[in-house]
Amino acid sequence: MKNVLVIYYSQSGQLESIARNIAKPFLDSDDIQVTFLDIKLEKPFPFPWNKNAFFDAFPESFKQIPTTLQPVSESIVNTKYDLILLHYQVWYLSPSIPVNSFLKSAEAKKMLHNTPVVTISGSRNMWIMAQEKIKVLLKEANAKLIGNVALVDRVGNLISVITIVEWMFSGVKKKYLGIFPLPGVSEKDIQESDKFGAVIFKHFNQNNYTDLQTELLAIDAVRISPYLVTVDKTANKIFDKWSNLIYKNQKNRKTLLKVFNVYLFLAIWLISPIVYILHLITYPFKLKTIKKETQYYQGV
């Protein structure tokens, strides 16, 4: 009997739905024991979020400062897994605090040690630099990253800002004002995500992951937007300065978070359109770099 561990943290239920769909081929096998690990916090974050809590999570999210988790059962920690499917969300361009906290724990390092891992993210659209941070954490745990799937909200950048924020603050996944598209990863993409599980399952049975990522790419597992890669990298540099400023000035934390809130609003609605226009103008001159980056970020 082989053992597969499915790890996730989900507030709205979206990532759990993705996790269970991708795991379907494994669940249908009598020769595989599938275990689901839902990461739990000692002090859970609110859902739906309120504005203060949402922005208050920024410094620790970006700086990847762990919080206290509820203990993982010893039976899970002490099992040697043949494969781990690691699902995560992106918070402020970094892995979510719950997933980051888990990956930095002694329990996770024990489970991940010398174990093949496939990462699966469910995000609004920017996941590139968060995945790079996940790679570092997996390397520190001596895990073997063998594949990656990145599911995103396919609508335009600014539209998705409106719909995701409405969802996070209301807790209800609906068409905002009756005219905007549904927020998050589309239901079609979620339901069809078992196709990724089928490919992973095939390689798992063959005990050969050499061409796994190539086959995942062939069925649309990872889409790269050169524009969003640029925004992600640039925003990481800016967020680094903001998070340090806020984290190191706890007495003025609330005031600084309010200023950051204003900055973020301006960056999204004024600066990002300008960046997009500049990206379009310079695109022909960066084709070599874009091609190289795309190949790198589509891989593992």
C-alpha cells in the first residue's frame, strides 16, 4: 500500500475543492492510501475578512513570519509518504501564513524529507514569486519538487481585484452587482483539475517523474503572463520596504497600515495601468528575456 498526503489550507473552500478534484485518480485506486491534511491555526484568521484584519496580515505574510498551528496528528507525522500534493494560496505575493508556518515547522520537515512534492496554487493571478519562495522552503526541508500546477482567476487584472475583494469581505462567491464575473478560479477549471491528477497519477504508478512537468504543461497547468511577472517582481521590492517599515515600527503600526492601504489603492488603479502601457511599448525589445523567463517559471 502506497501513501499519498494532500495538504491544503482553505478559508472559502475553493482550494479544498481543487485539492479533492486533483486527488480523484488516487482516491479511486485500492492500492493507495490518501490522507488529507487541513492546516489549522491556533488563532484562525477571519473569513469573511474585515478591512483591519486583512491589512494587518500584510507584514507577517510578506516577511513569511510563521504563526502557531494546531498540532498535526502523530499518525500523519510519522507516516512515510510516497508523494505529497501541496496546495497553497498567495497572500501579499508570498505563500499564505498558514502554509508558510506549516512548511517551517519541524513536523513538515520530517514529512517532506526526501519526498516527491507537487505544488498546486490557487490564486488571483500573481503566484510567480510566491512559488520561488515555496521552492526555498521545500529545499530547506530536503523535499523533491517534481511538478507544479498554477490555477488562477482568468479575468482581467483590475476586474479580478474588484471581484476578489468583494468575495473576501462578504464571504459569498457571487457576481458582484450582478454584472461582474464570479471571483476566483472558475468552476470549470476546478472541476477539470482532475486531469492534472490523472497525469500525476500515471507518473506516480510508473515511479518516474522525469517528464511530469512537461506533460502538465501540455494540458495547461501553468500559464505565464510576462506583464504579471514584471509586476510581481517589482511589487516584491516595494512590499519588502513597506513590510520592514511597518514591522519595525509597531507603535505606529495602525497608522502605517492605513498609509499602505492608500498606497496599494493608488498602485493598483493608477500605477499598474502605466506599467502595463510601458510593458507593451518595451515588449518587442525584451523577447529573449521573456522567453527565457517563461521557460524557467513554467518548470520546477
